[in-house]
Amino acid sequence: MKVQRKVSATTILEVEGATARACFEAMAALEAVFHGYEVCGVCGGKDTRYELQHSRDMKYTYYKVRCQAEGCGATFRFGERTVDHVLFPQLTDDQGRAKPNGGWEVYQGERKSASGEGARPVGR
């Protein structure tokens, strides 16, 4: 069976599965990634795009949505489960606290502390 769902003015998701349960699980995984990121959580801009970034050694791929509004450039990042490689929205920080701006962050450049700790993305 095939199931389609329109999740925004520009996005229609389609899944195929043998059962309603299989379709539901596939649609839930797709919606977690492709629904709700059309508007930037920092500036409210409506021009966002999906991007990939690879580590220098090509071992890791980073998945994110970036705001294209002039002067913003905020990103929303996705994690990848190691067990099944399903993407999920990163809504919390490393301590499990909700990120500001619904998870959207603005990178603040190369900042080094006395401990050698690198820059961190922060919300506006």
C-alpha cells in the first residue's frame, strides 16, 4: 500500500509498505525530518534548505537545515541513530536540556577558551 501526506505547501511525503503499521512507522520517520523546518526558529525567515556536511576524513555526515535569510544563517541539526541510521531532530543539548529557538542555532565562529575548548553554536 502507498500513503501520501502533504506536510507543507512545498512538500509531499510518500511511503510504501505491506501494512498500515509499516506505512505509519515510515511516515513518522520522514515527518520527523521533513516537517516543521520551513521557518527559521531564530529570525522567522521562510527560506530554508537542507544541507549535508562531511567530516574531513569522510567518516561522518552531518545533516542540517540552514536559514538562507540575509544575516541569519541559523541551522537546525539532526542526529543519526547508530543502530538503524534513522535521522532524528536534535532538540536538546548535551545535558538533555531543551535548546532555545526550537533547536535552531547560530554558529558564533572560532572561539577558544583557556581550556582549549572550541566554539559552540548558540541561539540568539
